[in-house]
Amino acid sequence: LDGANMNAIAGITKPSLFGVDVMHFNLHKTFSTPHGGGGPGCGPVAVTEALAPYLPVPVVERRADGTFFLDAERPQSIGKVKAFYGNIGMVIRAYIYIRTLGAKGIRRMSENAVLNANYVMARLRETYTVAYDRTCMHEFVLNGTPQKKKGARTLDIAKRLLDYNIHPPTIYFPLIVPEAMMIEPTETESKETLDTFVHAMLKIAEEIDSDPEILKGAPYNRSVRRLDEVKAAREPIIRWRP
């Protein structure tokens, strides 16, 4: 792809040191890859021909007979960036997802994701504060400041959602929104599951108005209660031993 085509596809320009374009494809959500707790988030980087000689090795190339091979003979390459194959499985899955849906399927999937997000936002608008109250794309953000003033933080709402058997959405991101809760239904949720989430959020709002202390003890029906998340972040144990 040349720079103009890449800009047309991405809708953005990311200038490099060489004055040519680089584009990063986010595969999470839109192209089947989960991120956050369900990760790993992943996305390939596309470059113009001017940067191609510097790409990390090995590079997948195609022979004249149509077969593929790993090309490590690139003298200008920056070398390896990983000692293993990294997230290539995520890239392959996204590629298969795109090829399976096709152009019409990708468009329909995108429309459903946008519809689902706007439906949930419309259902919650009267009860929660929408940070940017306008038609959204595939996600929207709630500002939990009013609930915090009543005695329940965004973290408390997220913990209480677990009691309704719902995995909470991303919280405290984006950082520019106080007490943020970023809700991204994606295209895979049915109206029934969206309504289940909305019902839980509305019930939690009622609990905040009547007795916010209920949320501070949540979750109640999990095998573990409130974990020490600060300790987990500062002293991560990334290898489990029986």
C-alpha cells in the first residue's frame, strides 16, 4: 500500500522518522481478538515500501510457486523483537475471521456493534451520566461521579455486577473521564443479553440510592471476595505452583 491508500483506510496519518506512513491495525474487538482480562490485545503494523527493509526478521514471503517461507536474510532489518512467535495466533485468527465474513459481513458486524452500543447507552442515559452524550460508535463512556457522591465508586459498581453474573466492563479508562466506565457490547451480544446488563445496571443504581453500603461489600456470591488489587499489581505472581 502507498501512503495515500493507507491513510484512506485508516483515516489517520502516523508519520515516521522517514517521512512515510505507518499504520497499526487494532485486532481486538473489531476482528475477534479480546483484550484486557481476556487478552492478549494484538495488532500488526503495516508500513510503506520505504520502511520494508527495516522490518523485524523473519518476514513471511511468498515464492513464485505461491508457497510461503520465512525470510531472515535482510541486512537492514532491526533484527528480532521477540524470542518466540508472540501473538501470531491472534493475527491468524483475525485473518480467518475477516475472510470468513467477507466485505458485506464485516460491514454488517460493524453496524451491529454500533447499534448495540447506542441501544445500551440510550437505555442507561436517564439513570447514569454519559460522558459524551451523542451518537457513539462501538463504545460509550459513563461518568460515575454522581454515584461516587452518593457513596459508590465505579469500582464498587463493577464488583456488584459480578453478583449479577456479569463481567464488568473496563473501568477508570479513559483517564480523562472521572470514575469512568467504558462499555463496549460488541456485535456478538443479543438483545436479551444487552437487556440483562441494562437491568443489572438499573438495579445497582437503585441500590446506590437506597443503601450504597451494599456495593462496598460486593461481590457476595463469588468464590473470593475483594482481592488486594494494589498488592497484585506491585507483587505479581505470574507462575502458578500447586
